[in-house]
Amino acid sequence: MNVTEELILTWVSECKQQNRHAQEKLYKHFYPLLMPVCMSYVTNNDDAVDVYNQAFLKVFKSLDKYSGQGALGGWIRRIVVNTAIDFIRKEKKMALNVPIEDAMDCRIDADVVAQLTSNEILDLFRFLPPAQRLVLNLYIVEGKTHAEIAEQLDISTGTSKWHLNQGRKLLQEKIYEFGILTK
């Protein structure tokens, strides 16, 4: 079925009236588009489904706040990302702060990461510790600056840089380990 923007807006209108059938249609429409986003933030399918479900509960509760400006998918994606960040914080599966002396070790081979497609990088994200995966997602996928990441996660910019670089190093090791690239 080719879903048109008009049909999606009809679902949104019906969702605002608590129409369960329209909620199901909207949920299922965005599932294949946004589950990869969820998976890039958490390590297993169960957690990704939890994040997606929590995000859509928020979507349904706040549809009245959607102004119609910009793409609905982008608005929902932002809710999904924020829900993933909240999920990670709630689960306390990450230690965001590192000693300042450790934060200064930032030597990596950026050329290796630059040779990968975004899908290859996302597939490798599951091997990263949660804090590194979170910072990499925010920096690489979401395009946030270290200052924005630091503010959002309540860490220093140096710590954000450290997590980014440590994540890149681990990705580089996994790239060679799995034979995606050879030395």
C-alpha cells in the first residue's frame, strides 16, 4: 500500500480523537522507519521495542502539540530519540563521566570510520558500551555538537569527546575483527 501524506494526516486527525484503528495504522507505518533508530541506541530487540512503544505513547499523548509545521516523521523521530535517551538514563546502563586525564586520550584513525557506510556503522553500534553508543548517535547520526551533547546529557564537552573517540576506536577494532576492512 502506498501511503500518502494525506492519508497519514487523516490518521493523525483520527488519533487525536483516540481512534485505536488509526493509532495502529500510524504506529505500523512508522515502525520500519524508526525501529532502526531505536536499535542504534540500545543493544537488543526487546529494549528497542520498549523504546518504540514508549515513544509512541508519548506521540499519541502529544499529537495536539504537533503544529503541522515540518514533517510528521521528523517530529516523531525526535520523540523516539529523546525517549531512547531517557530509557538509557533510566536503566542506568551507562557511566557518562570519566576522569579528566582519561578524556584527553583522543588519538584515533578517523579514515577507517570514514570508509564505512552509515548502515555498517549502525550494525556495529550494538558492540559499543551504552554511553559511547549514545554519544556517537547524537554526534554522528543526529549531528549534534559536543556542546549540545554535553548540555543534553549533563556532562562536560571533554567527556563527550572522550566517549566519541573511544567509541570510534572500538568501532575501528570491530571493523578489523569482523573483516569489514583489512589493515
